[in-house]
Amino acid sequence: MDDMARLRQLLAEAVGDGTLANDISDDADIVNDIGIDSIQMITFLLSVEDALDISLDFENLDLSDLTSLRQFHAFVASMQSPAA
């Protein structure tokens, strides 16, 4: 499973309303389209850290990083890249 598919799955699990991972598009706005609330968001972000074995930089995580699953994937990928 690639990281984007894994993020879809984790998001569907965090929302917990029966949303299927395959029904979440790459361009879905996590807040406005998916309708994730604050508790679900915390659950989602912590599960991303656990599943991908990374530490998200919450200081630099901005609402714009959550405008789409694709944008969030780019943010996550930047956390996985070795520092240059």
C-alpha cells in the first residue's frame, strides 16, 4: 500500500462514519469535504505518525496543508525526506 492509500485508509478510520477509503479523492478537502472534527483530526494525525513512523512538525502544520489529501501527502512526504 502506498502512502496516499494509507493516508486515505487512516482518514476513513479516523472519521469513523462509514466513509470508505476508496471514496476519498486525492483532492478532497479534509476539513470541508470530509467534515473531520477536531477530535477526529487529532486521531488522524497521531495515527499517521504511528503508521508511517514519522514525527509530524505540528509547529509548521498549517490549515493550508489540509486543503486536500494531496497537499497533506506533500507535507507528510517532506517529513519523511532526509534533511539536506
